[in-house]
Amino acid sequence: MLKDKRVGTFTCGISMILFGSLFLAHMFYPALSYSKIVSLWPVILILLGAETLVSYFLNGKNAMKYDFGTAILIMLCSIFTACLAGAQLVMNNYQCFSTRF
């Protein structure tokens, strides 16, 4: 019997590898700025949507389950993307914020 796959697990793993690699690359190549890295936050939402659709079409309506763990994982991915979007906003408007103080 196959264990049901939780939707969002693959996206979470890929997102961690992708952003971890980019932040590590920044240490060796400072030209890759944090604002460029953070601006890639929509990729997480695209991957999550693609994973959900693929899971739906491969497993059918009845096999796809959203349990408590999946809901928490999707919320964590959403919070992470919201934080990256906020960081992008601050980085894009940093000069505006620093001149007021």
C-alpha cells in the first residue's frame, strides 16, 4: 500500500534548497544582491500551485488529501513568501525609509 503524499512537501524542500543555495552564492558572489534573491519569492507560489495541480491530476480527486500537517506546511510556505515579499518591499524602498530618520 502506497503512503499518501502530502501536497506542499516537495515545494517546501525545493524552496529551501533554492533559497539556501542563493544565499550561499551571495557569500561568494556579492554581485548577486539580496534584493535579487528576495525578488524570486513568487517562485514558491508557482511551485506550490504546480505541485497541487500535478498531484490532483495524477492521483485523482479521491486520493488527494489535505490533513493538518499539510495545512500547516502550506501556511508556513505562505508566511515565508509573505516575509520575502515584505523584505523585497523594504529593500526596494530602503532609501525612502532611511531619509526620513
